[in-house]
Amino acid sequence: MVSARRPSLLVTMGDPAGVGPEIVVRALALPALRRVARLAVVGDAEILDRAAAKSRVRLRFRPVPAERYDPDDEPAQGIPLIASSSDGFDAIEPRIPSPASGRAAARAIQIAAGLALAGRADGIVTAPISKTALQAAGYPYPGHTEFLGALTGAPETKMLFVGGPYRILLATVHLPLRAVPDALAVAPLRRTIEFAAAALRNFKWGAKRAVSVLGLNPHAGEGGLFGDEEDRVIRPAIAAARSSGIAAEGPFPADTFFAQNAGRKDLGVVVAMYHDQGLIAAKRDGIGGAANVTLGLPFVRSSVDHGTAFDRAWRGGARAPDPAGIATAVRVGADLTLRSGRRPLEWTWP
């Protein structure tokens, strides 16, 4: 059983053709971040060495086979590196997503998830991957969330953004805007609200705090004038959640909610109906201000709030990518592992 004194986190390198390896090595070079958690990196040794050289950071890795990794064995020198592939830098083309870069990214995720499932790490922190490259490599998942759900056997996963004054959970994720109304239904939305309540309990944010649910339409429908989803779906889902003892409230007009509730002490989790409705508020302080957390897994997983940024990858100099996102993800991941304490995490209510 890993120690809760200082959580152990595995950091995956992301898609090696993108900014992942560079932001990972730049973050790992921060002494303050290494004091937050016991960190190990999962990826391709040559690619990570190249990234460190390109980023001009002094970083020494200590190769460790996955089967021998022990988070309690902290070396005096060097960051543990668990090799997930050995194809090297020549197997990829910088700034171009490919089957090779997708395979390398996927293999790092598989190894990190396996170690966390085995109880040999408290959680994982993931650098960004390319959905295009992942699927070109034969992995039929739209992203990390679904991939990790399949690897862990989680029956359902949800995407929560943690950072700044809000915790924002998405009812729908990567859908075209025109598909959102048809995707909303009472039972799934009630389940999303239940996940929000379970997160309040698991992470000790206050089990009795409110779950605030946003409306879909302007002015939360204005009594049906601007749409009926609030009356037909959202209010019944809120009522069903309340019948289970959850302090759910709403639906609230999304255009005024965040401004009116920024300083509210009892605000727990906000449930947004679609991607941009929630993420505009989550990213209000800039890229890297929030972390993407997957609910439903038996361990903590946090990630950056941005993508692979292929246009900025492997250029160095003034265009070197900012490691703020991965640093935030490490801090959030460490905080949540300490808050949750028990393994595996439970995602039921009550």
C-alpha cells in the first residue's frame, strides 16, 4: 500500500510529436513540484532525454522496469523513468500526429494505469494526447477519459475541471452543439449530479455542499419561451437527485451564475450542460489554471487543460511550451489523493 504522507504520481509523456514530453520535463525540473509528490515519468527514454535537451533543463532520469517500480524507493539522484516504449525519437515526426506517436502515447497510459490499478501508485498525471493519432494507432477511444475507463473496467466516467474558484462537471463532453439537446435525458443527468455529490464526499470538499446545475437555454429557458429542456429534463433530474438526499439546486442561467457565485462559501460542484458552457469559466484565468480530473476511476487521474499544441512542439526558444498546465495537474492530483485517502475510490451515492 502506497503511503499517503507524500503521494506517488506517475506522469505520462503524452503524444511525443506534441508538447507533452517538453512540458513534462520542464515541470519535473521544478524542485517545488517534486516536493509536492513522489514523481516518476512513464514514456520513451530517448524522447524524454531529447525533450530535456531541447528545453535546456538539467534533468537526470533513473531507468526502472515497470515490474520493479516502488514509489517508496526514492533515489538520491534522478527521477524514476519507466520505459513504456523504446522506438526512440526517429520513430516519430515532430509536430505531426501519426500511428507511431499514438502507439507511444497509448503504451505510456496503459503502463501507468496498470501500476495504479495494482496499488503501486496513488494516481496518474497525463500529458496531452492526439485523438487522431490514438485512433490511427488502433485505439478506438476519443480521448484519455474513455481509454482509462476501458483499461480500468470503470462502468462510467465523468470529466471534472478543478481550479480557480470553481469545480465544474460536464453533463456532455465532446459533442457538436446541435447534438447536445438530444443527448440530455433525465437518468444520465441525474447520474452526473450523483457523481458531483460523490466527488464532494470522496475529496472531502463538503458532502452537504450544493451541487449547482446550469440550464441549457438562454435565461434557463425563460419559462419555456426559449426551450423546454429545463422543464422536461433538467428539473426532473434535479428533483430525482434531491430524493436521494443530494443538495442539488437549479437550473440556473449560465450567463450570470459564475459572476454571482464566485465568492460563495458553500458552492460545491457546478454541473454544466455542454463543453464550452463549463470550460469558459474553468479557463477564465488562462490555460494551465485548471486540471482535468476523471471521475469514476478507482484511482485519481488529473491532466492538463489543453491539447497537444503541435504547432509549438519541438521548436525551443521563445516558442517553448509552458509547463503550467502539467504543474497544475500534479498539484491537483497530489491534493486529491491526499483528500481521498482510500483505494479504490467509490463512485456511488450515498
